[in-house]
Amino acid sequence: MNARLSAQLRTGGSVVHSLQSEVVLVTAARRGVLSAEMIECCRGVVTETCEGFGARASQFDGAADAIRFAVDHPVWVSLDRLVQTVRAATSRELVRRFDTAVTAVLWHGSVWSSSEFIATVTCTPGAADDFLRNQRRGNS
């Protein structure tokens, strides 16, 4: 197994998992809401929130009307709960730090739309083959 993939896999007993999901949150007001500074604020909150769940935000991108991030997470993390926590934490922090800019564009008091996109990301090619190969050698 290559070193990079090995570092991404979490092991526990006879369980090996490497899970990654992609999340997209869209602002409730579908116009240029988020500035570059606000997007950076969201990046910090997303990173911190994911760490609180035992997960890791591995990629992050933002636009004027949405944020998008990938999260590497253990199997026991409830993605819905993680996303709801990210949604609440980013909203609080945006309102706290950018009060007048954010409150001017809130849609019925919300920063984020109630819709979200969560998708699993496919595993690294060959990861299952590497796992099987290591199991056959007696490595766990």
C-alpha cells in the first residue's frame, strides 16, 4: 500500500475505512452575498467544526453565493449533524463578524438556504485491492 493512501486510511480492529463526502451550502439570497473575507471566515469555521467531529475538511472552495467543501470522516460521523452544525456555526460567525453586510442580505433571517448537497466521493482507485492484498499478507 502506498504511503499516501496508508495515511488516509483509518484502521480499527479489522475495519479499514477511507470515507470522503462533498458538501455544498448555498446562500438563501441567491445573489452576491459572500465576499472573499467572508469565504475565508467560513473556511476557518468549517475546518474547526469538522475537527470537532473527528473529521477533516480536506478541500474548500467558495463563491459569492455558495461554499463547497470535502470532508474526510470516520464511519460514525453523522453527516447530516455535521452539516447542520457547519450551517449554524458559519451563520453565527458571519453575522458576528460582518453584521451589517450580512443582515442586509438575509433571506427571512437565514444566511443559508434550507437545501444542501451531500455526496460521497469515490475511493482512491485500487484502495480496495490494496486492502485485500494486505489482508492476505496478514497485515491489518
